[in-house]
Amino acid sequence: MKKCFFSILSVFFLLNNAVFAKIFFDKLDLNQNDELLYTVTNEATGISKYNALFKVKVKSETTDFYPECVSFFPEQVELINNSNILQIRNSYGTAQYDISNHSLKTVNTVEQIPEKPLPLLPYATSYDGTWFCFLRQTSFLTADLVVKNISSGYEYVLTKNSQMSYDKIPAKWSPEKNLLIYEKDGSIYFCNPTALQGNVEIDEKYRRIGRGSINSVEFASSKFIIYADDSLLYKINTKELYTVGLYSNILGKGTVIGRLPFKFNPKTDKFSSNSYANAFVIIQNKRLFSYMTVHKDSSDYMDVLYSRPYTDSNASLIDSEILWDKNSNPILWIKKLPYDSDKVRCSVYRISDIAAQVLEIEDSGDPFISPDGSKVGFFAGAAFYVYDINKWNRISSLQGERIVSAKWLNSRTIFVCGEKSIRMWDCINGDTEVIAISSVKSAYWSTDGSTIIIDNDTGNNYELLNETNTWKKIGLTAKRENSTQNGRFRAFTNTSVNCNFENVVYIRTLGKNPVTVPLYKESIKRKINPKKVSIIFDAYDNADGLAQIITTLKKFNVKGDFFINGEFIRRFPQETKQIVKNEYNCNSMFFSLTDLTENNFVMDEDFIRRGLARNEDEFYQCTESELSIFWHAPFYKTTEQIIEYGKNAGYTYIDLKTENLEQSDDNPFDVIQRYYTKAIKDGGGIIPVTVGFSSAYEKEFLYNHLDLLICALIDAGFELVGINEL
């Protein structure tokens, strides 16, 4: 009876957490000037949920409307034009804030509401903000690497069909020059985009630095590039890059400055250099941190001052980053997922011959370094903090809302981009200016209909300044009731036949020739409910990918199903609790990694019943929660008789063909392609992802690219659900 009760609760939970967000219109307000305000909630994949505010001029002589978005959620932000303009991008378009005249304008907008919005791809901006480098998606697995001049619009494709990524660009800009290094076909190249635009750049084959990935190269400063090749580190003067490219076969790749005590793996390792190019931190396989200094300018082994693996017994490692203080001392910034919490925590260490912790931050994320390198900003919960990176004392803090991202303008001014507003903040004297509204709780026209007043749940109201398109805080005011008609028009919502829309906004013309038209034509185009796909995660005997999987699922609001083997529970009890703590549904994979189809044991009904019961009991003892009634055999090796035995024990079997399973030696992109093709062919189904492989090392795994699989399925029109809904 206990098992049945839990199953019913599981079904209810998953049905109410399926990943299929619909577009919802609300807060309609029509003024006497025939201008309609309304909010749009469209839960885009991979970003925070927000309410965008639109306005539109209603006209009786046309059925074509041109809505304008007046709020700007900071899905992506960049500083451009020599840091004179803050650019804000989201699914609805692009806005630019001119810092000199404190004005905001829309420079690009979509004509239709995106029905299946995916995360925007990041831009890497040149040091003076005149060039972008970005990935332009060509398929769900590939993208072109493009460099673009912001003012002229000139574009040059550096690589075709590179590996697609939603968070990384295989290129790096020099900190003080418009010099770009990039990865292409297993090699590293450089270019001057201005020379490309002027058609005077030399042929690419003469701009090759060496083999490797973008992880193999780092700017120590604008003067020097550090290049890692096998176990050697090279220093290349940026003024001599063309010489290195032209004569590398004769002169080598630069000056050898040190030898590593191991082989650098460009797929799994990364490094950071101080500005003098004489101290380095190498991060191997995301887990081993080694601080080294140059013994002398030769190929001698470098001095290893510190080398330790990640060993926090209270949290799983997500990612790490290296900062440097003014004395060239390395600072290790670690992002981790605690076993006892569902919120990301950051630990900060100053490294010498030991790692001395200087900060522990709850509910935080990435650091934001000031242009002069003296300060670091970060968010913690609903506050943003600035610390002195040398002394690690707090300089200032800004309260009020959760932060999405931040951009330093100079050494004291920072744009703090939150879920409710975007503020320009002087962290020294504390002055703040709201330059844009990110999300709107409610909105309405002023009494005379001349301007917009909003409440974004910060304890204050804001009034739109029509001259600058920015917002002025006006404090709490008596709210005017929203109106949906003015004698000439009436606006209202109704249900939609388009499965991507929760409702439809209609405009009805009143008077002599009444007519009713939708505000968005696509909202009344009939679309059937999408096919369903469930992504399940098999936890055999290794937990290496668990933190990445949970982080990605949380980012994309996907409720995954985990199938847990008894060996995993016994080896990784904390990680097992972590899965439950993050509210993911847990299912059984038997009590051991036994191949149930082998003839070494008698696989009778009693054995299967006892194996399922033992796994159930061990899971409960570990987590104080129950496994669901779903199960599958280890490695999906089973027989009809075994499935029947499990059914007699009260379990439902999840059956998959072995040729569709991910193997330890598979290329993850081939696996994604295989899963995607099968889902299209079958019209949905179940996709298994392995949590970790204990038998494979130094390779890429599917869990590191789970975002590509999720976005590909959503873009193809699938609804991601729990297995209960299949």
C-alpha cells in the first residue's frame, strides 16, 4: 500500500512539472489614445521566468499590429562602442542603453512571439567593443564561428560547422588589442579582424599557432600569449605572432618557459597565467588544481608549489575559475552543489603552498572582475556584493532582487542585471540608477494616459520617461484600475487552439462596422499537442557527471528521472541524497550490477523480488524516501520472464534496446544525433543518459552536453516529461 501511494504522488508531481511552457497574456490596459498595454509570460528554455511588458497602437483600418517591448530582461548583456553602450538581448529583441545621455532604445525586435524560445548564444566582445565573436547555429550540434564589426555589420566566418555550445565560444580576445585567437579543426589560429575586413590579412595557414583546443592558449597580458602543447609551456610575444605563424616549422612555437610534470589534455584541462607569465594554475579534468612557477626561462620542470584534488565531502564540484590579485597570487573560485541543499555554493581560496579559504558564499554563481582587476563582484541570494580582491574585505553591497548577470563599466561602476531591473551602481558612494525594467508584476497607464506606471515588486512604482525610454522611481501610488475598452476598441483574451499559447489577445472594433481580430495571428493557428520524450539518467557505479546533470536540469527546468543501482547507493550515499534533495524522481535499477541474463546464477522469481526489495530498502535507509514502481535491469539486459517476475513484485519495467544505449567509448555528439534521429522517427520515447563511466577517462561524455540534447528536442517540438506520462 505504501508503494502504491507513493506512485500516485509521483504521477501528480511529474504532471505538474512537465517542461512545456505556454505563452500567456495578462494585465491588459487600453488608454484613450488607443494604446494597449499587456504582459507576456513565455517561459523560455534555460533562463528565469519573466513577464515582458508590451505596448501597441490599435488601429481599425488594419489587422497588422506592431507591438513594442518596453521591458528588457537581460538574457545576455554586452558593453560595446568603447564601453559607451550597454547592449541588452533577449528573446524579444535587442535594446541599447547610451551611457552618455542616459537613454535607452530598441534596435531590434521580433515581429512574432517566439513559440519555443531557446537560450541566446553569448557574444565575446573585443576590448574596445567594436567587434563581436559568436557562434551562429547551423544545426542542433553545429555552428559557424563568426567575427562581426558592430558598426559596419561586416562579417567573416572563421570556422564552419564547429561544435555547438550555449555557454562557450572557442575564441578569446586580447585584453588590450583587437587580436583574436580561435580554435579550428584541432588547431589554434589567430587573426586581426580589422585586417580581415580590409582584405589584407595573410592566409590562415600562416596564422596557425599549433595544435590543441582553445583551452591550450591563454593571454597572460596584451603582450604575451601562453600556449600549452603536450608537457611544454610556450610564451609568444603578440608582436611576433606573424613570425611564429610563418616560420613555426623552422623557429618553433615561441619560447619554452617551462615543462609540466604531466601531459596537458586540451579536451579536459585548462590553465590560467598571471600577467608576468611566470606563474600558472593548471586544472586537470576539472578536479586537480596545481599551482606552478617558472624555475627559469628554460625547459626545466616548473616548481610545483601546490597540487591538490577537489576533496570537499559536503558538495559536488560543478566548475572552477582562477583569478589573480595585484601581487600575482592565484585565487581559486569553486562552484559546487551541496549535498544538503539545492542551491549552488561558491568557495574562494587564496593559493600559495596551501589553499587558504577566504570566503564561502551561499546561493551564488560566477565572479565578475573589475577592469583594473582590483575588485570582484558576485551575487548571493537577493544581494550583490563587491569585495577587494587583494584584502578580501567587503567594499559594498546592493540589495533587492536576484541577479542574472553583471558588467563592470569601470573600476567603480557596475551594471547589476537582476530579475526585476537593470541598475547602474556606483559601488563606492552607493548611487544607483534604474536604466531598464527586466520583468513586470503589473502595469497600467497613468490617469491621463500619457505614460506607463509599473510595479515590479520592489516596494516602489516606476514611471516611464518617454523622452529617454528609461524609468523614474516614483514611490507607491494609488493604482488605477486597468481598462480594456475606450469606446472605439475593446481588448480581451480567450482560449487558443494553438497548443503553444495559453490564451489569445483579441482586438474588437466597436461602432458601425465591428470586427474582431487577434493581436498575434500565430496565436490562433491550430497546432496539436507535441510528442513526448522522457530523458532518464542511469546511475550505475559512478557519480562523476551528477553535478553537471543536476545543474543543467535545473537551468532548463527539466524534471529528470533517475534509475539508481544498489552499487551506486552504497558507493555514493551523499550523491544519492543529493538527487532526492533536488526533487528528482528516483526509480530502481536492481541491487547490484549483475547481468541478469547470465547463467552464473539462478534468476528465479525469488531472486528478482529480493533484489528489488533490497534496493528499495537500501534507498530508503539512505534517503528516508521511497523508490517509484518503475525499474530496469542493469545495462537493460533482461528477459520476458524477468520482466514478469518484476511485475509480480509490483514493478513496471522500462524496456530499451541495447543498441540505443550510450557506451563509454562513444562520441557524445554521435550519441545525441542517434537519440535525436530515433526520437523523430518514433515520435517520442525514452532517452537514457549515463551518469558516469568508471571505466573511461580523459574523454567527453554526453552529460557534459546535456543542454544540446535538451534544446534539440525542444526545438524539434517535443515536450519533455517524466516517464509516468509516457
